Amino acid sequence: MLKISELNVAYGDSKVIHDVSFTVESRESLAIMGRNGMGKTTLLKSLIGILPVNAGSITLNNIQLTDQPSYRRVQQGLSFVPQGRMIFPFLTVEENILSGAEYSGYRQVPEYIYKFFPVLKDMRKRNGGNLSGGQQQMLAIARALISDPKILILDEPTEGIQPSIIKEIAQTLNVLRHERSFSVIVSEQVLSFALDLSDRFLVIDRGHIVHEEARATLNQEKIKSFLTV
Ligand SMILES: Nc1ncnc2c1ncn2[C@@H]1O[C@H](COP(=O)(O)OP(=O)(O)O)[C@@H](O)[C@H]1O
Ligand SMILES: [Mg+2]
């Protein structure tokens, strides 16, 4: 279980994340919904260790990660798909995927990744920069998967991607999550995608968690009211 307790994150004097607490069970999929500028990226970067926290704690199965560098968190089972994907445009698809394998030790892309993303196999010798936005998102997910995560963290994966591909990515992640047995934390503004993917929903507003709901009892209008300006 990933446990986040009273996390506070700031840029200098500017506090962005205020006393955020939540847990993620194994194989659970959690959505963090919120408008632009509400703190989604800041929160997720602090989980993976790109940003330091000012206070609070992050533990995975009781292992303290709060002050660990990113690579230690990856070794412990966290993996991050950043907003904007950040693939390497001048590396091939295959090289991009393998760039995520530093700690899992794969020398070749495992077949299951190509099974879930066949287009990446077809394009494995092409440069990442030649892929469409949706294909680059699949590539970024594949690069994160090759570290064998226990918790896959995705920051606004639907941004700039066409609806048919969004649907496909949600379906693929659902099957992958069960087959490979990992949890998902996804930040989103697109409710339909989160509904396809997540068991539980948090809403973040100016750095505070202001609402929480399980999918089983979800009031979509309520969540939407937080997402519209
Ligand atoms: N590097 C930074 N330095 C200072 N303030 C930042 C920085 N990055 C983001 N912020 C501010 O932090 C707040 C939350 O931003 P962010 O986490 O990117 O939100 P979201 O991902 O929900 O759009 C915003 O007010 C934003 O302007
Ligand atoms: Mg963001």
C-alpha cells in the first residue's frame, strides 16, 4: 500500500500542496481530478521525487520514501509517465523503452509490452519524434512499464490526444493493471477517461483534496462541477 500523509510541497515561499493525505491499495486505480494550476503535477512530481516535500511522508509497504532520491523510488516500485510525455525524439522507439530499464535490467523489450502496444513493435526502429501524440503516449507508458512498477503514476495522459486513442489507452491500462498487477495513480481533467480507468476519485483544488468518491457511488455532476471554471 502506498500511503501519503499530510504532504506539503512549495516552490520557495509559494505553498502549492497543503496537507494532502491518501492511500492507494495494491491493484487499485486512483484518479486525481482537478483544473489547470490546482497542483496535480506538483503533487505527482513530489511522489516520484522530482520535487522535495516540505513536510509529510510517503511510504510504500511501510518503506519510507519521503527523502529518497527518484531512482530509489523507482527501485522500490514507483514509475512515472510525465505530463507532455517527454520521450526522446532522437532515440528509436526501442531505445526509448529500454531507457526505463536501468533498474529492472531488461536488455530487450519484454514481449508483453509489444503485445499490448503492437504499434510500438512495428515502429521499434523509428525515432520517437516521428510518432503521433497518441503513439508517443504509449511509448512513455511502455518506458514506465519496463521498470516493473508496483505503482504507475500518470500525469494528464490524455492531454492533446484524440478521443479514439484515449479510449484505447484506458482499455489497455485496465488489462495491463490486472495482468501485471500494479496500482495506478492518474491525474486528469477528462472525466470520461478517469471513469474508464479508476476505482476512486479525489478532487484537488488549490492544493487541497476537497472531495473523494468511489466509482460505485460516483456523482458525475459533482465531480464535473469541480472541473468547470
Ligand atoms: N516551477 C514552478 N515554480 C513556481 N510555481 C510553480 C511551478 N510549477 C508550478 N507552479 C505553480 O504551482 C501551482 C500548481 O501547478 P501544477 O502543479 O502545475 O498544476 P496542475 O498540474 O494541476 O495544472 C500553479 O499555481 C503553478 O503556477
Ligand atoms: Mg499538470
